[in-house]
Amino acid sequence: MRFSLFVHMERVSEKTSQKQLYDEMVELCQIADRGGMHAVWTGEHHGMDFTIAPNPFINLADLANKTKRVRLGTGTVIAPFWHPIKLAGEAAMTDIITDGRLELGIARGAYSFEYERLMPGLDAWNAGQRMRELIPAVKKLWEGDYAHEGEYWTFPSTTSSPRPLQQPHPPIWVAARDPNSHEFAVANGCNVQVTPLHMGDEEVEKLVGHFNAACDKFSDVPRPQIMLLRHTYVASSEDDAQVAADEVNVFYNYFGAWFKNERPVSRGMIKTLSREEIAAHPFYTPEAMRKNNVIGTPEEVIARLKAYEALGFDEYSFWIDTGMSFERKKASLERMIRDVMPAFV
């Protein structure tokens, strides 16, 4: 099982400048590159300082000149916000700029906050249907001279300009949760990215079960790869792990608040959550975060990841967005590279 880094700029206050956040993100990616990680992933979000990522292709093009060998992935672009011709061309250009290091991750999106601003009236169902129409169209555009008449897009014969450096095209990853999404990905020759979010390993087993069932159903298609994305903190001690559990709990409270889309937002930041509100959450707790997420000493983390490897995951992505300080993120990532990854050589 190989390892990657999943990272964004993130903040819930203006204490840290956006420029500093970007510089810190780049440094984390460079540590991953020097440390032998397989890839770094960064996604797409709009109008949210909680996850600052308006166009991952810009970030990846910059990272191509600041790293040496690490693969560079979109984790993920939001399908309904892209026209097939535009996505095909920008992804191909990024593949050229990165010298063939692009991994293209695509998802339907999750935040209604973004839907109602970029595409009012869009819901999760139609976002998913747009993704299902988008991906085959992008692949055909890379082949060339492709005309499309679909439910969401129609255009005459077109060839992506440029075309990607990797042939036949960069690896495509689909963020999947329900069985239908797994089946769509596998049937279309796409790799699969899954995340249990705050839930425990029973959710991990359910997700890999969906993937395996899809592979069995479409056994005539070469088996794609599957990646597990989890919030991870490699601690220096049990006390350090408990601090991380508190921090990740605060992160998920803000994640949940953004997802519900009911709280006031000003200048890209959601209204601050009080300690009382965080403590009163019905299922986000430090204890649950310590148990469910991969938080612990190197020995604990190795044992947890060995179990994921045994389930058949090809890649484990270290989700470092946790609301904690840059110094703590950096120390955890360095312990991951130094103390955990050698157990998987």
C-alpha cells in the first residue's frame, strides 16, 4: 500500500494570512515529495475559507515546479461546475505542465453552500448525474473529434486542445460512497476514492465492500485501484494524541456546520462556534475522533494501516486538514514518513 498527502489551505479566523497558508501548504507538499510519498492531492471549493481551493489545477501547476517526483492529483474537481471541453483542456494542459504527473479526481460535490452560489437549484442527485455524463465525454474529447448530445451538455465535434501527455489519458479517480457510484466508476475504468469521514472502521469495510462488489459485477473490466482517505495524526505520545482528538473534533464541528449550511457566513468564514456548541454536538466528540480516525502513536497507526492494507486498499491518503497549527501538522507528517511508512516497504 502506497501513501499520499491530502491537503488544502484552511482557516476559521483571519489570524493567519492566506499567503502564509499557501506557503505552508507548499512546504507540506515538499515534505511529502522528499519523504517518498506517492502523490499529493488538493481539491476544489468556492467562497469558503474553511477550504480555500478555487482551482486545483493552478496549485498543481505551481507544485510541479516546487517538487521533483510526487504525483499531483485533484482531490477533487466538482463535476457540475465544469463544462466537458473546459475540463478536458485544463486537465490536459496541467498534465503537460506537470510532465505527466497528473491524477484527475472528480466528484459530484457536497456543500449546498457552493451549489446555491455557482449553480442555484442544483441538488446532489443532479450533480451526480452531471458527473456521470461528464467523465465519458472528457475521455472522448481526449481521443478527438467527439460530438456530444446529452442531458446537460450539447456541442459539435471537438477535440481537446491540448491533449494530455499521459496516454491514453491521466488516471481518473471518482469519489464514491453508494454502490451505484462504485459501479459507475468501475464500469468506466476509473479508480475509486473513498472516505468514511468521522465514522469508524465498519464504514471503511462497507465502502471497500461496495468496491469489491462492483469489481465482481464488471469482471470483464480491468480491476481499478481504490484509495482510502482518512484524517490522520501520528502522535509523539498518548497525551499528544488526545490533543489531536480535540483538534479534529473542532474541525468536524466546523465541517458539519458548513455542510448543514444554516449558520451565518461573512467574508468567507462561518460564524465562530462556541465551546458550548461544540460540546453539545450529538455525535462529534473527542472520544469518537480518537477511536474512529487514525490518531495515535506510530505503533498504533502502523497496526491500523496494516488492517487497511489487508482489506485491499492500494493507496492511503493522509488527510492533514485538521484545524491544528502548521507546526503540529508538519511534525505529524514527518513522524508518518519517518516512523510509519518504512513498515510498508
